[in-house]
Amino acid sequence: MGKAKKRNFDKCKHLYSMCMKREDAINKVIERLNANIFDVESKNLITLFGLHPEELSENGASWESVKLVDRYVF
């Protein structure tokens, strides 16, 4: 992992790790994706918690948002 990527990952980890659980992260990402908001915060949560498109679709994300995450993650 490069220096910049590691720095960004550590920054994200410290922002969310103390107050958010995996279920909370999934719900927050799904809310944002269903509202057509795919910004840096959504990407950070997906990366930090290692969310997969299958998890998001099982928890109520729309098909279009799952395909968007699939393109971003993989």
C-alpha cells in the first residue's frame, strides 16, 4: 500500500471506527446510494468496512446502486 493510500485509510479509520458498527455503515451507505449520493464518504465507508455489493443488495439497496458499487469496488 502506498503512503498516500495508507494515510487516507488511517484517516478514514479514525473517523468512523469509534462510533459506527458494520450494520450502521451498511444502512448509511444504502440510504445514500438510494438517494443517488455516491460521494467520498460513501466510498470511505465501503472501503473501511469492506462492504460487498451482495451485502448491500441483501439489505435493500437498489439494483442500480449495487452495480455502481460493483464497478467501484471491483
